[in-house]
Amino acid sequence: MGSILIATAMFPEAVERLQRAGHEVEVCEGVPLTGTLAEVDALICPLSLPVQAELLDAAPRLRIVANLGVGVDNIDLKTASERGILVSNTPDVLTEATADLGWALLLAAARRVVETDGELRAQGFPGWVFLPPYLGVDVYGKALGVVGFGRIGQAVARRGQGFGMELFYTSRSRKPDIGGVLRARFVSLDELLQKSDFVVLCTPLTPDTQHLIGARELRLMKRDAILVNIARGPVVDEAALVSALRDGTIRGAGLDVFEDEPRVPPGLVGLKNVVLTPHIGSATGATRRRMADLACDAVLAVFGGERPLNLVTPPASG
Ligand code: NAP
Ligand code: GLV
């Protein structure tokens, strides 16, 4: 029998499943965790919880951290690995939902859906106008650039194929194996930025991707281009993005993630040419249930003496 701390509100079925297996489960949301960790063997945590050395110090019995998310940039993997603590995540089950959200942002920004919805509610429907002040840009048949061509990036590109788009991607490595399925061309980041009408960011946050998109990269983009970030906020230099959106360096943006969540800079909130969502990429009922299932699977595997399926490889030491 183990002691499990779930550091976020959770589906009752998931809690009951762990309890039925004979484990003690505490669900605690929004409190400082360090006081409650001493007796904990397994932690199921939201990706908004920083799991750093200080927290791990307070949890001497901890055997696994099951992150509710695929991105694990909130976790000090090196320290966890040095202490023999396993880390698992929730890949695959959220891929399609996150790609859908990326497309929701792309379409909303291109066709000014949120802006015009707000104006209609505030001022009423002014009547059909041939040349309205809110002309958008075409999506069908334009060029889509995907930065980070893994599970989510490829799902974003597959949707682009349905929109008759020319597809570009950049990643750490070329993906020769997708050639038969996706007609996407591997290019450098600079070329992708120069050629794409829509740029969707789908990388993890790592030291290499921090501020991957800054003032220089935004200047490389087309003036009519739209940037969508469904990766992590710090992949974009937010201050540079606010300037680029203000001065028309690019046309617009759709952002699900922010540099210093949950803070959203007032500079962004004040702009009409950006669509903002509060990190809801995977937030559908069915997807969140599958994520909870995966986290529980991982914890139960550890308590059963098995190796969890979705272990995150610790970074090379040094
Ligand atoms: P994945 O399958 O591992 O794909 C990540 C891709 O990024 C890989 O293709 C990788 O290249 C590429 N990459 C890594 N470093 C790069 C760099 N420096 N430059 C260019 N490309 C780079 O992961 P995934 O499941 O698609 O998830 C990707 C990320 O999306 C997560 O880590 C998370 O941060 C974010 N996410 C956000 C939400 C949300 O709610 N907004 C939801 C889910 C995930 P290689 O293939 O060459 O290694
Ligand atoms: C969400 O942001 C995730 O990484 O799963």
C-alpha cells in the first residue's frame, strides 16, 4: 500500500481507482505542498506545479512524479533522476485535442472571430457590409509552417493538408518516414518563417527553444503572417511579440501559453490582433480523463513493481 498525493482537482473515478487498489489518496489543490509531502510515495501533479529540488527534498519517500501533461519543463528531471525518482507524462492521448486548439486559434486569428464577436455583442450587428473594417486573411491554400514536428506538430500539419496548404516544418531532425503521409518540406527555421503565412509552435520548452522566436525571427516573418503558440510561453520572447503585433511587423497571433503563467501581460490583453486562451490545449473532458488514466497507470505500475509506460528519459548529466 502506498500514499498518493494528487496536487490538483481530480475526477472521482480516478481517485476511486487508486483507492480500490488499496492505496491512500489525498487530493489537495492550491496549497503549498512542501508540508504534506513527507509521507508521500507518489505525486500526481499538474504541469503548473514546479517540481524542483526544494519540493523533492521535502519528499524523502517519493518514488514517482506523474505529470498531468506531456511537457515536463516544470520538473527538475536531473535531480529527480539522481534521487531515483521516476517521472512519467501523458503523451499521445492529448495530441489531437491540442492540434485542434492550435487550429482554433489559427482560424480565429485569421478570420477575426473573437474581435468581431466582441463588437457584435457590444454594438449589435451593423448589417452585412461589403467592405467591413474587419477583413481577414485566407487560410485555404496558404503556407503553413510547423516548428517542432513531433506528435502535435504533425497533427497540426495533417489538418493543414485538409486546408490545401503548402506545408513546411522544422525540427531537430528531418522526418523522412512521414513523406508518404504528409507532403511537408523540411526547412531551416529562418526559411520557414520567411515562407509561411501561418507559423505554429509545437516544440517542448528546453534551453534550446527558450526565446526561439524573438525580435529577429518576427522580422523574418511575412507582414500578413499569424503566429500561433501552443508549445510553451517562453519559446517566444513575449515583449518582442507585443512590439511586433503593435507595429504591424506581423498581422496577428493566437496564444494558448504565456511566458510567466498565469500572468498575461497587459500589453497583450490590450491588443485586438491576438487571440488568447488560458493554456487549454488538452482541455476536453475525454482528453483530460485519458490523461488522468495514464497518470494512475504509471503510479499503479510503480506500486506493482512494474516499469511505467510513459517514463520521461532523464536528460544527460552535466
Ligand atoms: P514531441 O512528440 O516530443 O515533439 C516535439 C518536437 O519538437 C520534436 O519533433 C522535436 O524534434 C522538436 N524539437 C525539440 N527541440 C527543438 C528545437 N530546438 N528546434 C526545433 N524543434 C525542436 O512532443 P509533443 O507531444 O508533440 O508535444 C510538444 C510540446 O507541446 C510539449 O512538450 C508541450 O510543451 C506542448 N504542449 C502544449 C499543450 C497546450 O496545452 N498548449 C498541450 C500539449 C503539449 P525531434 O523530433 O527532431 O526530436
Ligand atoms: C500541456 O501543456 C502539456 O504539456 O500537456
